[in-house]
Amino acid sequence: MNGMLRPRLLFAAACCAFWSAAASAAPISPADAEFFEQKVRPLLVTHCFECHSAESKILQGGLHLDSRPGWQKGGESGEVVVPGKPDESLLVKALRFDKNEYVHMPPKGKLPEAEIAVFVEWVKRGAPDPREKPTATGPAKRVIDIAAGKKHWAFQPLRMKRPTLLCVPTLRPSAPPPLRQAETIAKR
């Protein structure tokens, strides 16, 4: 039985790969292209490109949203958009601030429901994206400056300083306090 299962699994995997490649290569209708350009792209530029584009200073999550090949590849969390299935798309879950997800985008706060609905409609339509420009060759790498890090106070050797001696005036015994009268003591 194990021998028959393996060819079936391979056939199923090949079919999935073929259909996903065919779906991504399908031509985009003019209405879908206009929907993307008029509604989706402005939202991506406004809310996403600061952290998820080739021009961002530090690419967050390894995710490029500035091209179709970028979001199709996904990021560190895996596949971001499942075309035709908004409830399975991490992008939609993150925008909805889904309590079961650890990612909530954008980090500045939840988008208005009308803007989230645009993304949901886009994914329902199959996520048509006319952009062909490939993303940068790889995610922007964080540069660690070792020399600057060594200057941080926590990495400095301890410096032992001799304690400074304070001049303490010598104390001289003073005269005993005067005896109080019995009346004063009784009043207290």
C-alpha cells in the first residue's frame, strides 16, 4: 500500500504546482487591473511600502509587497496571500488584527474597515497584480558595526578607582547638657 501512496502524492503535488503556476500566469482582466491600480496599490504604498519594499531601509519579515513575485514568494512567516481565499491569507488576518494571529499590520494601528474590505475583495478576485517588476535580489541585510558595539558601556572593562578620602572634622567632646528643672520635665 505504501508503494501506491507515493506515486499518488507525487501526482497530487505536481498538479498543485501546475495549477498554482497557471493561476499566477493567467492574464489579468482590465477590470481587475483597474481595481488593483485604483484601490489596492494606493493602500499598499500608503501603509505597507515603508517596511515591505525594495526601497525600505530594513525589510521587515523578509516580505516584499512592491511586486507580484515578492508577495507570491512570501516572507519569513510563509505564504502571505492565498488567491481566492481571504480567510486563509495571512495578509488579511494581519490587517483584521485577528486575535489568533501573532502578526498585526500595520503596526501603527488597525486600518478602517473599508480599506480592509478592499484587500479582502482583492484576494477574493484571485489577487490580480499587473506588476511584473521583480523585487531586489534579497532582503535588505542589517549591518552590524562591531567597532561601534565595542564602544557601548556594557562592553567596557571595569575601572577601579581609588575612593576619595573625605576630610571629616574631628569631634571633640562637648559639655554635658544642662540639667533641666523638675518643673520643665513634669510639664512634658
